[in-house]
Amino acid sequence: MDNIIINELSKYFKSMIQEIMLSEREKYLKEHSETRGNGYYIRTPKTILGNMELEIPRTRDGNFKPSIIPERKRVTFMLDDVIRALFTAGLSSRKTGEVIRNLMGTSVSASFVSSNLEISEEVISKFMNRELTENYPVIYIDATYISLKRDTVSKESVYVVLGLSTDGRREILTYCLPGGDEKSSVWRDIFINLTNRGLRGVKMVISDDLPGIGEVIKEVFPNADHQLCWFHLKKNIKNKVRKSDFDEILKELEYVFESKNEDEAKSRLQAFINKWSKLYRYFNNLRDKINSYCYFFKFHPKLRSYFSTTNWLERCFKELKDNIRIRGYFHSEESANKFLYLFFSDKSLKYNERKLKYSNIIEETLNG
């Protein structure tokens, strides 16, 4: 088990180091416009995680040196960096101590690990209450579940809001762990908090079909379209129909998705509902939601996959759960909040570093 953890940690660390070096080179090139990037060279430093082959970015003037990689041949990362990475990878404080002992041959107590992971409430609060100075015309909302021990272990919902800015960058605007199952009333509180922090000009909210969410969106963001997620639509249909019919249904939904414009999409979706409602009453529930499934057709065809689902959050949740799976469950709300802060603040930074493909079209569309 420890070998698996160490291998995964090594991959995580390598990815983190590569991203830091690329970010440093990008900053260097902005400050030294007279030179350009010049590919990479390979170094294989020794670390406490073993030999690690790294692609070191370079510049044509030869003067760029990543600060994270010292000039000396051997690289030993600071222990607190390793502890932080292990915790973020999903290990408990106790298990982190065991892995450090196996890596370094020295005992590290759970209390020592916890002290090195000391993240004050002020730090978390600063991230959660930071002012939103950018415009986010499109926001994506969804919730997932984590196992948390209070008196007993139970699953509780984690609410997350992802914003898309006008220049094609993504950012985690907020997350919260209020306790209990997902409810529209909690989303209302989250939306109000976001507007108090400066969120303005929301043109579209993309979500699943949670009961009551449409009314909450209309109340807080009266000028926004509520786009329902096609990934969740397919998932819900799969649970309502026979397996023998599902493949045909998917093909017909793809035919709707290929529509040239919004009016054609609505017409095709209406015909689709008319056909399948004769066999399954579930499809009648979609009749008054046709508009909400078709708003994204008003956008450029190259952008439609961006505005038809909450898949970015689904992938984010998969990564979150993969990390949590090692630990099993959180022993306290405090440890859960530390973990969620580390995960989502890191994810937000990674999102914000890069613009999406077709960002020029996104900018023209969302500023229009």
C-alpha cells in the first residue's frame, strides 16, 4: 500500500514542480521580451521520493533558472512540502507520519504532521470571502458528497461554484460544507454571498435539475439563463429506461445536440420527447424544460461543449474523491475544511493559469 502511495505522491510532486517551472518561465519571458522559450532539457535529481526525471524549461538567452530546482545535483524537498502534498493526496495525519517514516527512516508523529498542516481559519476565510473583481458571465454549480465523522460517519454535501471569466479563464469562486444533503435553499445563501463579494453580470448558470434550483436562480440572478446539464440529463435518462432502449436514445440526443441553432434544437428535442414519452412517463417531465436544455445553442458551435454541461466540476469531483479514497473519511469538520481548502485553492490556481481553447471567441461572445 505504501509503495502505491509513494508512487502516486511522486507523480503529484513531479506534476506540481513542472507547473511551477513553466509558470516561472512564463513570468520570465514577460519580463524579458527580447528572448523566447527554447524547449526543455532533462535532469534527474535525487529526491527523498527517489530519482525524478524532470523536463527543465529553458530560454534562448540561457539565463532562465527555475527557482525550485537548485543548481546542485541533489534535490531534497522540505519536509513540510512533502507533508502538505501527502495530506492533499488524501492521507490522514497518522498515515502521513507512517509514510514519512518509511521514506526517511525517522518517526514523525500525527501531532507533528498536524502542526505542519496548521491552516488558520483566517487563511481559509480569506480565500472564501475574497472580493470578486473579475466578471464571471457564466457560473457552473454542483455538489458532491464526502464522508465525515461527527457522532457517526455520514455523507455530507460539498457545494462548489466555478466561474468562467470573459477572457476564458476558470476559477473556483467558492465551496462550502454546510452539513446534510444538497438543497436549493443552501444554493440561495451561496448565491447571495457571491453577490455580496462582488459577483455581477451573470448571464448563464449551468447546473443539474435539482428541485427548486430554477426558482432560486431566477430570484438571485433574474437576467441569467438557466442552462440544464446534458451530462446529468443522459445520466437521469439511463436510470429511467431499459438498457435495450438507451443506445437509441443516446443517438437521438446526439442528433438534437448537432442542431444548427436554438430553434432547430428545440424542435428536435420536442419531437424526441413526444416519441419516448409514449413508452416512459419520465419524458413528460422534460416538456417544460426544453428552453433550459437549449440555451447553449445560441453560442458559437466551437463553444457549445463548454456551456452544455457541468463536466469541469464532475472531473474536479472525481479527482477530489480519488484523493479522499485513501483516507476513507474525515475524522472532523476541521480536517475536512483544511483538505477542501488545500484542494480547491490549488485547483483554482491551476485553472486560472491557462485560458481555454477558443478564448478569443469566448471573449467576443461573453462581452457581446
